[in-house]
Amino acid sequence: MRKVVSLLILLLASYALSAQIVIQGSVRDEEGVAIAGVVVSLQQEGKTLGYGTTGKDGRYRLSVQAGKDTATVIFNHLTFEKLEVPTTLESRNLDVILRERSETLKEVTVTAPVVKLRGDTLSFWLPALAAREDYTLEDAMKRIPGIEVDENGRISYQGRAISHFYIDGVDILGGKYTLATRGISAKMVDQVEILDNHHSVKMERNSGRTNEVAMNIKLNKEARIKPTGSSEARAGWGSEGFLGRIGGSLMRFGGKNQTILSGKLGNDAQFAQSETSDYFSSNQISGKASTFAGSVSGSSPPLDARYYLRPMDAYVSLDASHKQSDDVRLKLNSHYAYSYGTYDYSTRSDYYAGDNVVTLQEVFNPSSKSHVPSIGLDYQLNSEERYLNERFRATANFITNAMATMRADDPLDQSSSIRAIRLQNSLDWRKLIGDRRFYFNNTIAWTSSPSVKYSFAGLGLTGLQDGFSHNLRVNQRISTAHDWRRLTLDLPLNATIDYDRIGNTLDFGDITAQGSLAGLNGAVLFSPLLRWRSPSKQLQIDLRVDLGGKGLSVRDRFTGNVDKHILPVLDPNFSLDWTATARSQFRLSASSSRTVGDIMDFLRTPVMSSYRSIRQSPGILRDGRNSRISLAYDWKRPIELWFFHSDVMASRNKTNLRSSQTVETDQIWNTSIPEPVSSDGLTFSGSLSKRFQQTSTKLMVGIRAGSNRNSITQQGRAIDYKGDNLRFNWEASSAPWKWISLSYRGYWSRTGSSYLGNRTAFVTQTHSGTLSLFPVTALRVYFDTDFIRTQITGDLFKNMALGKAGIEWNKDKIRYSLLVHNVFDTRSYAYSIFTGLDTFSYNYALRGREILFSITYTL
Amino acid sequence: MVRKLLVTAFFALSLSASFTVYAQNPVGASAKPIQREKAKVAGYDRIGDALYEVIYEYRVRTTVSGKMSTRSEGSTITVRSGQPEIPEGQDNTVSDTYSTILQFGTERARFLDYLAYKVDSLACAGAPEDTIAKAYNDIDRSAFYFDPVIFQNWPEGSMTVDDVLVPGTFTYSENMTHEWTFGDDQKEVCGYPCQEAKTSYGGREWTVWFAPSIPSNVGPWKLGGLPGLILEAQDAEGIHHFTATALRKAACPIVRVQDAGRDKTQRDRFIQRKKASGGNSLNNIPTESITSIAVFKNDNGGTIKVNGRVTVRMTNHTWIPLELE
């Protein structure tokens, strides 16, 4: 009996302990209306014992384990104030009344991930990558691993130059994108997208992989809905006197019209040429007559021109795009750029002259002035089935160069001028019908250099060279391509004809010569392409062969002689593109092409390239073959911000003409002799970059190595020579804390040349560092230094330190800055280089210490 | 209360005005790019009010597969399997990212792709017809698009799912019951302190993070039933991951596109059929069910619109289902 009672007590106790309790009730508002969707939970010491939601009738029911302690019933709703009611853990009815909530939920936007990869599009969230001192888009883009921007503003990704630059999907500027990268504030940009395997033509998107990579800048909402831009004024003083700059840009994106208007005028640094350069179709007109202008422009050292050049630059640019419909766009690109620059340097030139070396020492003061107006109009229809692009371009170059020279205390003045104009119209039509594509392309270009002059006076001599050239080129291409499952067959037929007129006169000492030629140069090529793609589209192989012929007919207008040549062409091309994994890509290409000269090969008149150098063609057409093979490998882990790129290229060039140089005391003669010669080249390059987001650190290391072998006739003797170069470069930038930012970059390079058992090499190394301090958020104090060590000759090294320091203060939309340039007041920079068997040593005069104050206002 | 009535009346008027110019999925469209015509419009059914919206980034960790996407030749749809899947040991992992959005109010919620939401919100705002047509074209051309539309707590206590199985659209209901186990871990997601919870659903083990300070029992996709809004969810294998990236006030109500061709079905049958078809590819499609094909190209491949109603995304990334059972 006792056992039964104990068992009963035990059962009752355990039942009591495991018993469920029910807390239920209704939730109403202050007017007695039932509230649905109230989240009701029973909490005890931060733990949720049970929960539920009220139904339409406002009722709830919580069923939980019974217990001795107290708990809290929490009533929570999106539009009513939270209510907490303490309770014991026993069954009860609990009706509550909630009051309307006055506050809403906090709105939140999480910072976007730094990098996203979707298919072939890699997006970088720029605000997470840009450093505080990055003002322009170009400054911030340099922080992105895998992207490189050179000193002129040219952008490349994983070693490949970008093929298109878009702003919010619109190609406004074409190749003039430096205007945007240096004119758009980094704060206006949300994302930088890299579009690999890019097809700018919509109907080509299924025609296979391309090697093209494009960039698209995505602006933030503010930049899209209202005009943006900046204006700037600078004033200062330096060793050359007053320095100043004034400029501004106004940009409007969004809607159907995009416009970029910018202009600048200043003499503190060069900017006109780099900011108006078109990287996709050059503004520089290279007419054949430009050779008659000689080389009066002087040489440039591997140093920021800001240190040695005294410029005066100005430009105005207007670029506009109008979207007529989803597929149709009109575009205008126009600019006028004026650039003037002068500097001073001296040289020591050692020319190999057989048993001895002829040495010349000279002092130069070159100056160059150029006017480059350009206008382009585009009409583009780009739909899924059709493409039509009508493009007109007109560009002119008016360039005047002067060089005051001192040679052994004897003065000499050289000057040259080039007047050139180019008009070009091209029509590109494409159509997709089912699996077939049809192409028609017509280009007409007129390039005229009616006046090209070179003159010099000094050393008891005078010389005058005058020349002209006109060229009319017509190119016609028709093609059809058919796509099957894995194959594409493309059958293009291309015909090009050039009509040339060139002429020159030379009056120098006892040389008086005159030449005038007229020529027709044509080529007809049939270039079938067979493309195969693997089923997974990871492997693509292209086989192409150029079949046809080239013909040339040149008439000497003075003698009446006619030279005619017809040459067959059979040039194979092979390329393989393999996306081995989502992270790795290989590209292999091999080609062999026949290289043929032009009308200039028949100009037998001597041409002066400088007061001491004359070149004369033997009147033989250059004919050769260039073969090359290259292999590139890209690897990336974009989410982890690792990027690696490498490529190796081997080439061989064979030609029927060997370069020949004869060096005399006062004159250097250059010509070509009819002897076959071949030259080889091998280059390797690689770079690895990584970004550590936690400390905003970017690391990059690169290597470039190359060797070449060539042969030249010097002083009547055939000499083989070899050149080699090796260069390491590195970069590290970091912003580990809010108040400091550091960067360090440098390179070490060795360039060598060997011939006839002699070997010489020069070593150069540069170390550059920037330290930025932010004592308060709006204030930046920075110091930038360059240390350069160059080998001039044998055991002679020269060290040089350059530096600049500055203060920047940002207040609202205005930035005030004070800059001291060339803090150490270094006045000269020296280095040496090889050209063939000759050695040249340079010493440049640098601008002294300068101080500049500027105000920039951003819209 | 008065303010609510005015807001409701405003939206009702806006919707009634804009739905007359809103078109969706006209049946039997030609192979040309879709033109939105006034005569072929579809309406909306109003499901409920939305107070807030949460944008979720949905990432799927998958692989580059050897299976080729399909191609049509005339009236024949042929599926070609290319080389087998890339052998193990090779690094072919990719991450596909989708933008999705959850609208929720005091009673109901809707989860769908952001591009689809954009079309609805343009219609809601009375945007011009060509703007809405362009938004539709963005859907047709998008390489990454989350097909299902999930209505949570509609009807009450249940979920309604509208989904696509080429060449048709389907709908089914299921109960909103998940058995949750609370964890001890806490972390901040989207600026809100969150608590951990776990459940099993659809053959996967899910770990979620919910915010008790946001009193809503809904979440991304089909996940819900917690005493707070779910802001992050991930399956145990790390394949499917939903993360809230923004929370903001709602811009338009919860609506459902009217679709007369939408077939009613059962959840289990639909899941099994979708798994068998390998996602939304054209595998095993009876060719006689195809009346039209329109092809759109994009930088990531292309899309095919079948019968003017459903879109197949061409990709060589392996489709990995959210639900295994």
C-alpha cells in the first residue's frame, strides 16, 4: 500500500512538473478593435519559451512548460508599441490593449559587397576601395586589383587595354575616356564594372568569345539626376615665375541626353594632350610626309614631365550623346587642344664607328607647339538583328617644333613644322538573318600634309627640307558568316586601295635634291575564318588564312620611271581561347604575315632627320615576313581579390633589306642595303596583385624580361648585336587606420647590349613613397618622394631625390590645397640608353622648387 | 485610420488607372522581341498592404557544368548533352547572385525577384507604357532571375507559390509550418541584432537569423514562422544563402499578377517535376507544346522566351534546387 501511495505521489509530482500551461487572450487597440498579426512571445532570461501570432480575431494562444519562475509576455506589432507583461508560468487569460506606434522601423542599407562576379561581369564597389585622398575616378581606379592606369590615363585590365569605356552603359567619349576618369569625382561613382568577353555589337553576342574587355562606370543616383562637374583655379610661383591654371567641367548623365563639356587653361603642368587623347582611334595624324620634319622634338626621359617641362596648355571639349530609341544613338565628339612645352637637356652620344667611337656632346633647348582640332559625328543603330554605324571624323594637326642647340660652344638652330589634316568616313552595316550574318563595311579617308618643313642654321651650315604628302584610301569589306551548333564559318573579302602623292626638296651644303612620286597601292584579300567552340563553350579555336595579293605601282614624276610589283599573300593565323576553370583562362595565338613596304621605299632623294643625320632609301621595296607566337594566362579569385596575369611572346622578323649606318665626324648616313636579315625577340611579363580589404591594402608585383637579336651594317661591316632587359616593379598601398595612408612603389631595371664580344648594361632603380596623414577628417597632410638611382657609365652612378609636400582641406563641396613641388630643389636628372650599337647619355634640367595654391569646387 | 483610408484609396485609383496599360505574357507572341500592346493587358489582384520592403541578395554556390544549353532548329527542340561534368579536383566553382525582395505588412508578405517587383512598382506608380515595357524586357534579358513568387500567410496560415516550369506557369499552396529550434548565437544583420534558429525543410537543414525587434513572422523565400523577421538564411551545405542588404518603407502594395493560364497543382508533384527537368531548361519538353520561341542575347549568354510566357535562361552553370523533396 505504501508503495502504491509513493508511486502515486511520484506520478502526480512528475505530472505537475511536466504539465503544459496555456497563456491565451486577445489583443485589441485603444478603440477595442482586434489586432491581427501581433507577434506574442514568452521570454525568460533572454530565451524564448514559446511564441505565436494573433489571428484576425486578435486572439493568441501560447502553450509552454509550467515552471516556478516568472517570465515576460511580449506583444509586438509593426504599427503598435511593444508591450511587455510580467507573468508567472501558470495558465491564465491575458487580454491586452496596444497603443499605436509613433516610430517606424529604422531604414537600413548595407554596404554592397566589395566585388561581385556574375558571368563575365566583374563589379567593384568603388566606395569600399577608394582611399580618402582619392579625388578623381582615376585616383580611385588605381586601387582596384587587376586594373592598371598608366601616367597618360590609359586603362588596362589583366594586361589587356580596354576596348570600350561606358558611363552607365553609354559610350559617350569613345577613346577619350581620360576626360571622364580625371573629370568625374570618385564620390560620384558607385561601381566599376569589368565586362570580359565583351561584344559591343548586340547581334554578335552568340558568335563566340572575344578577347575584348570593356569598362562600365555606374554613377550614384545623385550624379544621374542632376548635373555634375567641377571647377578649379590654381595660382603659384616657381623658378620660372608665375604658375596658374583655371578650368572646369560640366556633365549631365541620365535621361536621353548625356553631355560632357570641359575646358582648361594653365601653365603648371601638361594636360591637353593626355586628356584629349583618343586611345581607340588616334588624334595624331601620321602622314607619310611627317618623316620630312626630322626629329626636332627632343627626347623625353622616364620621368614625370611635371619636373622638367615648362608648358602652356589649353583645351575645350564637347561630347554629347542623344538616345533616339532603345537601339539608336547619335553622338558628337569634338575638341580643340593647344599645347606648348619647352625644356633643356644635354647629351653625350657615342656612335660605334668600327675601330673607334665617335662622341658628340650637345646641349638642346627644344620647344614644341601644337594645335589639334577634332570633330566626330556618329549615328549608331545597334539592335538584336541589325547593326549600322555611320561615322565621320575630321582632325587636323598644326605642329611647330624648334630646337636651339649648342655643340662644342657653337650655336645651331633647328625648326620643323607639320600641317596635316585627315577626313574619314566609315559605314559599317551588319545584319543577322537566322543563323547567317552579313557584313558590309566601307571606309574612305583623305590624309593630307601639304606642308612639312625642316630647317637649321649654324655651325657654318644651313639646311632646308620641304615636303608634302597626300593619301586617299578606300577600303571595302563584304562578308558573310554562318553559325552552326559549334562551328562558325566567316568569309570576308577585303579590298583596299591607296593613292599617294609625296614629294620633298632638300638644300643642304652641296646637296640639292628633289623628288616627287605618285603611287597606287592595292590589296585584295580573302580571309576565311573557321571557328569551333566546345559544347560547354569553354574552348574556342580559330583558324584563319589571308589569301590574295598586294600590288604597288610607283611613278617618279621627274624621271618618268615606273616601278611595279605584284606580291601574293598567304598568311595563316591560329588562336585558342580556353577557359579552363571559372578562375583560369589561357589564350594562345600564332600568326605569320607578309610585310610589304610602300611608296616611301622608292623616294631616292636624301631625307634629313637632323642636322647631322641623313637617310636615303635604295629604292627597293621592303619585303619580309613577321611570325609570332604568344601565350597568355590569367588567373583570378575576384571575391578574394587575387589577380594574376602572365604572357610570353616570341617573334621573328625577316626582311630583304638590312639597315646600314656610316658614321663620319660631322655626319651620320643611314640607308638600307639589299641583304636578307632576320631579327628575333622574346618577351615575358607577369603581374600578381592582391587586396586585403580589412586594412585597405593593395599589393602588386610585376616582372618583365625580354631579349632581342638583330643585325646591322655599321661602317660597311655586318655586326650582330643582342639586347636584353629585365625589370621588376612593385607597389604597396595601405590605409590601416583612419588617420594614415601609405603607398610605396618602385622598379628595378637592367638594360643590356652586347656586340662583338663587348657587353654593356645599365641599371636603374626608382623608389617612390607617399605618406598621407589625416589629423582630422577634412584635413590631409601629405609628403611624396621619389628616389632614383641610375647608372650612367661603368662605375658611375647618379642618385637623385625628388619630393613634393602638400596640405588639403575639404569643406563641403570645396577643396583647398597648398602644394610645394620639388621640395629638395633638385635641378638635374641623368640616365643612359642604347639604340643598336650606339649609346646615349642624357642630363635634363629640372624645374626648381614651386609653390601652388588651388581651390576646387565640385557640383 | 483616416490616413490609411486615403492611402488605400490613392493606391486603388493608381492601380486601376495603370493596370489598363500594363501587359504581361501575352500568349502566342511572335518570335520577335515582345511589344507590349494595349489590347493584351493583364491585371492585378490586390493581396494586401505592405509596410516595409527588404532586399535580399540570394547567392547560389554552384559549378560550371558540361551540359550545354538547348538550341532550337525550326520546329524541333533538341537537347544536347555535351561533355560530362568537369572532373572533380578541378576548380570550377562559381557563385550566381540574384536580387530578390520581400514586401511585408501586418498580415501578408510577398517574396519575388527584384526585376519583377520593379515592373509592379512602375505600374503602381503609373509609369509610362514604354517604361514598363522596358522593365519587362529587362526580365526577358536577365541572366539571373528568381522565378518563384511566394505569398506568405495567404490564405491565412498558408503559403501560395506561383512558379514556372517550362512551358507553363503553375501555382500551389502549402502550410506555413516550420518546426524551429532556437540557437544561442546572436549577431547583427542589416543593422539589426538577430538570433539564430534552425529548421529542416525541403530536404535541407536551414540556419536562419531573425530580428526580434522586427515584429513579423515572415522571411525570404518560404522561410517564416519565427517571432521576428528573418534577415539571413543559409542551408547547411552553404549552397543557398539569403542575406538582407536593405530595409526600407514599402512603395506599393502586395499584388498578384492575373494569369489565366496558371495551372493549379500540388507542391510535391511540382517539386519532383522541376527536379526531373533539371531546373528551367528545355529538357524533356514535348515539342508540340511549343508554339513560339524568341531569343534574347545578353553578355552572359542569352535567354529564350517560350510561347511568349516563360523564359529559359541559357547558362552552363549547374542548377541546384532549393528543395530536394
